[in-house]
Amino acid sequence: MKRILALLLALTVLTSFAACKSGGDKPDTEDDTPAAAGVSADTAVGDKVSLGKLDGKPLAWTAIAKGVGSVLLLSDNVIARMAFAPEDRNNARWKDSDVRAWLNGEFFDGAFTDDEKALIAETNNKTDVFNFDEFRTESEYTDDKVFLLSGVEFAKYVVKAGDLRFGIPTQKLIDDGVYMADVEGSETVKQACSWILRDDGEQETYNTMDVYGFDGTVSLYGNQKTNRSGIRPAMWVYTDKALADGFKAGTAALPADPALDAAIAALQVGDTVEFGMGVMRDLNLGGQKVVWRVLDETDDAWLLYSEKLLGAYNFGQPDDETVTWATSDVRAFLNGDEFLNGMFTPWERAKIKRSHVVTCGGTNGWQVDPGPETDDDLFLLDREEMEKYFPNEADRVLPEQTYWLRSPDFTPGNFTYVNEAGGFSTNDAPHYAGLRVAMWVMK
């Protein structure tokens, strides 16, 4: 279940998330400067950028995501073939892989001028690694200048970006005999090679996730870490370093997003709105926009409730009869930076209003203590709110799925959930149930 959850809603925590205007290809000269690199405050997602050189040739990149004062660049080409790790370290993880060492050492030092290096942000990356001793997925974090994409980043930023998912090798790799597959599903790309991601695969051998050359889809079962694999680097690059650093430090205001502001302002109770993005276990589906229903309003905010589940989680720990919503695992998970930053852009997160949450007590005459009041960005509805906004059982049904409410039931350590028929049932805190999430969003 932990593995499913990690891929369901994991999202990578990055440094500051901004955008790329096409800089075009740079001439092959030796006096490159950051200004000639094609990265500026006007850079937008989808724009082409030329930054750095490899083997005397300019490196081409595409902006695939926007942050505050920064953009995420993905190399247009597979630039190298190398083993993730050698035979004597076939269980190496991203943090101690040969690929990471090369990208942040020899490649970074040789490909970029000092001025270009100053444009490249250091990023705190989350990587899913597989613990074969305990047979479960764990997360590790590294600080990288240059890196391979994770599975979640591939799903969010590349899957729906057309032919960008295909690995186009450099001419040097073609001359070296890299294996090229005939491409399916593209009118412009005829042949491509495979390339790897930084996350561990899922089969019972040591491997990394592999993006197939013939159709540009990712395989969870991947490629052996000891095989020579296609390397396609990515990096976050400043478009406004002062803004990026200031926002990260909390001293710079977030620039406005007029389109998001207009969409929120136009809502009415009963409407639905797309807000945030999750990634399902099938990475090839790409990022899935989260749909919310407007349940209520105040003078300054809308109450939004997710139309579908945003994953599953345990309410609390075994044998803890004192657990309440305030002390629950599920509350900590939903309100943690990893979930919030993974689900929402900085602009979306800034619209979420931290709400004072009061939870109703037990039912059936057993008044179990609901715990203290809380202040939350995201929360589950309690039983009274569910009955208010969804008075009919049929309106609560999510086919073949159950989801937690935050109310305790008549036994300490047990909590209410909505069952498959839309009625109320109870389960103890260690069990997993779906997460159907509410939040107040500022008008």
C-alpha cells in the first residue's frame, strides 16, 4: 500500500518552482554568456533554450515546468550512455550512482561556463528507492544541480508534451552505435533510443525505470543498473534569481497569476473547478488534474471538496486509543509540505486559506472526545458536514471505494468512514481508507 501511495500522490519537493521564451539555437562560439543562453524572465513552458556545450556542440533544452523565478529544463537529446552503477554496486541508489556523480561533476564542470553555472539552481530532489530486504519503497533526498527526472516528474511534465517523451540521441551516440527503435505514434520522430529515470524499478532485480524508445512510455520494471543506458539530464534554471531566493526565504511576494485568480473569482456554489495535479500509479497516464466541487462560500472564500479520492492513508497508529483528528497520521500527511507542494503549484497553494476546523464528537449517544480544534490547509469532512452537504447516501457514493471522515465513532480509536453504499461505517485508526479532501480557497 505504501508503494501505491508513494506513486499515487508523491510528488517531488523541488526548490522554487517560473517560466521560458524561446532563445533559439546558439551559434557555436566560445564567448557564451548567460544572456546568450536564451533564459530570461519571459521564458515559458514549451520554449526551447540553448545552454552549455558538450563535445563542442551547443546543448538544446526544453522548458517543461515553471516555478517562482525558475524553470525546469529537460535536455532535448539523450546525451550519453553509461551504467547507473557498476557490477560490484548493482544495488546503488540515485544518491550514490555513477550517473549522479558524472552529471554533477564532470558534465556540470565541463559543459557550462561559470556564468551559466550561476544560473543553475541546486534542487532538493526526492527519489523513490526500493528496499529489497523489507520489500518496500522508501524515499531519499539529494541536493543536485543536474539530475535525471523522477517517475512523477516524467508523468507530470513529459507524458503530455508530445514528442518530447522520445529519446533522440546525439549524433555522437548514433555514431557510437546506440540502439535505435522504430517509433510508434509520431509523425515527426522516426527512430529513438531508450532513456532512464532516477527512481528504482519494481521487479526483484536491481534496476531503474526505463523510457522505451519505440513508444516513449515508462516501464516500472526498467533497465538493469549495470547496463549502459541513455542519459537525459534535467535541471532547474533561474529566470529571476532574486525573486526565487526571496520567495524561498519568505521575503519576496509571489507574482500574480491572473488566469487562476479569474477562474476562482468566477465560481458559484455547485460548480466544479480543476485545481492541483496528482499522479496515478500508471505513470503513462500523465498528471491528472484534480476536480473539486464548490460546496459552500463565505464572503472571502469557497469550500472545495474533491470529486475523487486523492489517495489512501491510515488514520493513526495501532493500539492508540487517544488518537484524534488533531493528532492523526492522516492530518499530518495532508498538511505536510511534501503533499501540498506535490499537489499544488506555488500559485495554487497561495490561494488555500488555512481554516479553523472544529470536529463533531461520537455518534449513537456515545460522545467520544473529538479532540482539540485545529488550523488546517486541507482536512476531511466530519459526519455533520457530510450530512449537511450530502444528505442522501446516493450522493456520497464513490463506486467500490470507501473514504475517511474525521469524526470519531462510539469507540475510542475508531473513526467514521463512508462505505461503498454511501452509508456510515467505522474502522480503527490503523486501517487504510480513501482520502476525499476539503479545503477553503480564497476568492
